[in-house]
Amino acid sequence: MAQKKVALACSVCGSRNYTIPANSNRTKRLELNKFCKYCGKYTLHKETR
Ligand SMILES: [Zn+2]
């Protein structure tokens, strides 16, 4: 059975730098400060599908 995953995309450059396991109990979108290697700094990353 394939595990569902969602990507976290940098809100500045749009690249999908992280993938996390989807949590079916969670309904709202994740927004996390993560390091973007393309921007070279910590930026807001948003969950995509
Ligand atoms: Zn970026």
C-alpha cells in the first residue's frame, strides 16, 4: 500500500524541498519555516498536493 505524501514548497521560489507523510487526521494546510537551498535561507514552506 503506497503511503500518501505531501510536498512542502518554498513560498518564495516555489521549489518543493521537502516531502512529509500525509496525515489524514489533519485538515488544515501546514506552513513551516524550513531552509531552502535555492533561496539560501529559511523561508515559509507551504503544503501542496
Ligand atoms: Zn526557495
